[in-house]
Amino acid sequence: EGPGGKGSTAVRKTFAHVPSLIGAMEAEEVGVEHLLRDINDPTVSTVANLVKAKLSGLSTLTEKLVEMKDYLTAVSEGRMKANSDIIANMQAIVNLLPNLNVEELVRSMLVKNNDMHMVIYLSALIRCVIALHDLVLNKIAYNDEEGDGFGEVKDKKKDSGEEKKEEESGNDKKKNGKGADAKNKST
């Protein structure tokens, strides 16, 4: 018997594994693969995402600074009462800002900025040179397959016919040469 003297049994919930198979045609599988390829992985960051995040951060900072300026302007004009907690937070924020009037800091920031831009410039230049090199190799391979590079396509049958004529004339000369050598030796 259960609680309260009534006859009851406990309800048990169980889950059973039901074997199943989902089939798809090849075209559907290809479509699903394309969709899965387009899903972005949030752990992988690209340069565009980094730039977008920095722009978003800078725009938020600008909004907050404008809001602080508007508050301080309203307090100085007497439209709002001064709140000591807000002013203390603003003072803490301003104190955390770096002093950009120090010559060493300005110089080091310029050097680092120039170094970063030089690396970007050199990598773009290297990519360009590699692409040009691949283009030249591709043109050379194409010219070897199709023609002589002057827009004239070589006729393969004509070339092979000329080679056969040259081989035959070479064989004839050898035969004639051997016969002449034999005559010279016999005399």
C-alpha cells in the first residue's frame, strides 16, 4: 500500500532505443554538405571579424564618452543635480586613460604601427610575386602544350611527319656511309 493507506503503484518512465535509418538521395546529401560548410565556427576568428569587433568597441566607447560629456554639460548648466557616485566613476575612468603626451609613448606607438604595416605590406608583396610567378609558369606550360608563344599553333601531324623524314634521311646516310666504308676497306 502507498501513503495514506490507498493501494497504488509507482509510475516508472523508461526510454527505449528505437533503431532508425534516414536515407537521402545524393543531391540532398550534397545540399546538406553545402549548408554545413557555410556554418561559421565562432571559435575561428578572421581579420574581418577582428576589425568588426574593434569598430564596434570604438563606436560604443564614442557613445559612452558623448553621454558623459552631455551629463557633465547638463550638471554645469544646472539642468541636472550632480551625483557624486557618477562623478567618482568618471574620475576613475579618466585616471585609467594613458597619458599620450609622453614623447616615448608616442614614438613607441608609431614604431609598432610602422612595423605592423610593414609586415602587411611585405606579405601582400610576396603574395603578388608568388601569383605572378605562378602566372608565368602557367603561360610557359600552356605555350609548351599549344604553340610557340607567338599565337601560332604547331600542327602535331606536320611535326611528326617532318621528324619521320629526318629520321629516314639519317638512316639513308648511315646506310650509304656503311656501303662506302665497305668499298674503301676492300680496295
